[in-house]
Amino acid sequence: MNKRNQIADSIFNLLPLEEENAMKMWSENLDTLQMNSRDLPLIDVLTSVYNSEKYIDNAIKSILWQSYPNVNLIIVTDPCTDATVEIIKTYQEKYPNILLIENKEHKGFIESLNIGLNASTGKYIVRMDLDDLIHPLKFEKQFNFLSDHLDCDVVSSGMIIFNEKSELKSVTYREDYELHKITLFFFSPISHAASMFKGEVLRNIQYQNGYNYAEDYNIWSRLLDKYKTAVLQEPLYLYRTHSEQTTNERNKSKIVDTLKKIISDILSKVNLVLNEADIDFYIHSIILSNGLNTK
């Protein structure tokens, strides 16, 4: 392992345990971590945020400090009641590669993602939530993979879930595209937030209204019909759980309603039609028993 990788891995491993010390280490090694090549295609980072003042600062830094140099950050906000927008505008003054789109009225997560998506022009699009953190070489590693595997349209990665108590849980996903299609029958097969898409693929698919709290599952159920996916087995994404976020339990009934629609869509593609009682049993005994993952 070369020095760049060692430093980047050390930062990533420290982030969920001592976040500020890890960010300090990152800031001190920006030049060492930076890729040498400047002639690289644009990566757009697609985000939608609402009231995230507590975590957005380091999330933005983890995007702007990526080793990959040609990045645009697209942030769509619903009307915030905290300092989120002011923090973003402070970064905008220093970084011209940040596009802030402020919704004048509440649009919700899915519509906001599509607003940002329609403003994107990058050859690649990365998803991220602005209360999370990422590996310093994440964009570089995923770009290199897509460049080496031209038949692949989306590449995701493993992730680590962490909380305020520094409790960690590693989440892995199946590597093979064919297994992703099979996994659809049981749960969302890939991390949405950890993914890099070919830009034209995500702009073509778009996010679909009516699938709140499971938009990731819905997008994979439609995308895997046409496009090839892959997962880097190393974790490159840190998914933060905290008390301020909208919890799955609080919205469980809405999630179940969305899952019913998705499962009906998936089963209809293989000419299977279940009645409502069977779909309820399927969701509660198979999907919910595996635990919900809306990332």
C-alpha cells in the first residue's frame, strides 16, 4: 500500500471515532492526497438537505477535499429554519464549484433530488447525504473502476454505520450484478448514497414521486432492468445515525406503503401477482425482518 492510501485509510478509520482530529489530519494532507492529473471529467455531487447545521460543515469538507479534483457540489435545500443555508453560502464565497438551489416552498426529498439532477451536467454523478462522511479517495476509486469497466453504469461501495457513541457497524453488499437483481426480491441491493452513476443513466432514470422513504429501492428496481451495477467491497461511506434525522420507526407505516408499491412493481415484471394479504406477509416476514436501510 502506498503512502497516499495509508494516509487516506487512516483518516477514514479515525472519522467515526474522533471526527475533528480526523478532519484536522485530512486538512494537513490535502496536497499529498491530491491526484496528479487535472484533465479529468466532471463529477457532480447531488445532495438535498433540510436543517442540517450540526453536521453539514464536515460533510461539505469531505466532498471539497476529495483527491479527485474536478468536482461540482449541487445542494438543493427546502426552506430551512436553522443556519444550514448560511453555512453553505459561507462555503460558496470560497468555492465557485458549489451550486446552491433554494426551494421557495417545501418540495420534499425526491422532488428536490430531481431539481438538482436536472441542473447537473457532469459525466458522473455521486449521491451523498450532508450529514454523512466519505473516504478521501472515494471519488477517485469509483472513477477508476468505471473507467476500467466500461460496461458498468453504476458503482457503489460498502459502508460503515456510526453514531454519537462511536458505535460502528459494517454493511456489505453483494458484488455481482446478477446477484443484485436477485436481491431485489428481498431488500434494496446496493447503497444508494454510496453510489457513483454515469450521469446520463441517472438523468434518464430520474427519481420517482410516490416512493417516499424508499426512493433507493425504487430506483434500483427500475435501473437494474437496463443498466449494470457493481459494488466495491471496501467501505468508502460513513452513514451517520443521529437523533435529528427522520427515523424509520417514526415513518414505518409510510415505508410499508411504499414497499408494497415497489414489491408489486417488481413481481409484476416476472408475471407474479399477489393479493394484499400475501404482499403484507411478504413485506413483514422477509423485507422488514432483514432491517430497513434507506441509504
